Amino acid sequence: MGKTATYDTSVAIPWLRQVQIKPKNNQEKLYADNQAVEVATATSSYDLTVEMGNLPLEYKALILGHKFENGKITVSSTDTAPYLALMFESTKQNGKSRFVRFTKVQFTEPDETSKTKEENISFSTPTMPATAIYRTSDDVSLEQADEDATGYTDTIGSNWYTLTATTPSGT
């Protein structure tokens, strides 16, 4: 800790449909006098599945660390997916927004299924698996804000996708 992480300019990836978030929780119980007397719980990371309506190759190359040139993606054995921040907002049942930010995320190669055109229309939406871990500069992994939460101000929402020195990333 102690060092400040930095981000490049934010890039909006179009057609986000859904983000599934699965915390990786570890729990241990301490037994004494023939019963559980203490429980310790820790969340080590988050498994994410990001579903999009479409994932253009230039964005796929960006989030997986591949080369994109002249309309073509090239995957090399030495490619390394960069750490990114993943930020999005969703509309709650009451019409207000929930803002979500994972501060250190790495995507992995997706499974892909290609299908020929058929008589009936069916959409095949790509999903990208990722893992969110704790940022080493400040031990933060996840930030959330609700428009209807106590203390929320419009500035929080309007600045959500702008990362500053107070919300570093990367390391």
C-alpha cells in the first residue's frame, strides 16, 4: 500500500446487457465447548460475467491485450490482459440508478459459439468472464452508490465514470 494507482482514459464499451457478480467468500468456524463460538468471513475476489449485445473486435482486443489492426484481431501467446476498472449503472425497480465500480478487473478469453443463419431469428450475445480483485494501493475492490441513498449527491453520479487520484486503479 501507499502507492497511488493510475488509470488511462475511460472507454465506454457499447451494448452492455448484464453483469453477473459472484463474490468468492471464504468462511471458517471456530468450535469450542462443543459448539461454534466464532465465525470469520472474507471475500477474496469477485467472479464476473459481463454480457453484451455485441462486442466489436477492437474492444475485445483492448480488454484482452490482443493486437487489433486493419479490422483484424491477432492473438499471441505473449498477450496479457490488462487490469481495468469496470464501471456501470443499472436502473432499480423504483426508477433510481445504482452505480457500480470494480477497481481492478482482468478479463479472460470467452467461450464462443458461432451459428449459421436459420429460418427463425435468434440472438447470440457474447459473454466475457472476468475476475475482480482488491487494488493493492488501497485494498478497495468494489464501490457502489444509489441515487436514493442517504447522503447521495448528483455529483457522485455525474463523476462516476471519471477516475481521479482519490479513486485510483491498476495496481
